[in-house]
Amino acid sequence: MEQRISLVTLGVTDVARARAFYSRLGWRGQEVEETVFFQAGGLALVLWGRQKLADDAGVDDAGAGGFGGMTLAQNVRSRAEVDELMGAAADAGAAVTRPARETFYGGYAGCFADPDGHVWEIAWNPGFPLADDGTLTVPDFDAPG
């Protein structure tokens, strides 16, 4: 597994309120299907409904002592690499919270929790290009195509 992060997703209780907050800080985001994407250097910060995030990660949002309302993601270059890294994580002692599968956005992804319960998603997303060094670029969702 490369030592990098592609996305940090914050599970928020009100996407519009959270987007307005980050906008007031000067951040420019793009909203697609109730999800807001901010380019943040070579990675993306994402705002998504907290319960949707927990459901997608395959974890229970039990509050204190449980799901922290945030996931880390590493985007990779192929479906095969998703399977490879999910297997490596399980072999290293991770708990697979959602086996790799086709996603609603046309990609392929799985999730695991580290020994302290921090959730990682390993994803192949054909719509989010990766540079040679692994940095991610959020696409222009308003561009024709």
C-alpha cells in the first residue's frame, strides 16, 4: 500500500451548513448528489451525510466510542489493486467492514477498519484521475462531457 491519502471524507449532519462554513473560510467546492468536493493540494476533502458515510463504510454510527464520522481513502489505479490492498489489510489485522464491490459512481471499492477503528476506503474511481505520484485531482463536474 502506497503511503498516501487521496480523500478525507467528513460525515456531517447538514451538508448545506457544512458547505457554507467551508465557503466562509474561503474554500471553493463542487456539489454533486449531496456530496461536496474540495481540492486540497494533492488530495480532496469531501463532505457527505454522516449516516450515508457510515452506511457506505459498513459500520454502525453508534456515537461516542464508535464511528468517528470520518473516513480516509486511498484511490488506486485498478480494480485488481483494490482487491490486492484489501487482502493485504486483512492479512495485517484490519477488520474488513465492506468487502470490495461495484460502487454507485461506477467504480470499485472496499472498506476496512484499523485496530483502533479508523475506517479506510480503498477505491478505484475512473472519474478521479491520479497523477504518476498518486496525487488526486477533483474533476470539474460542470464541464461538458
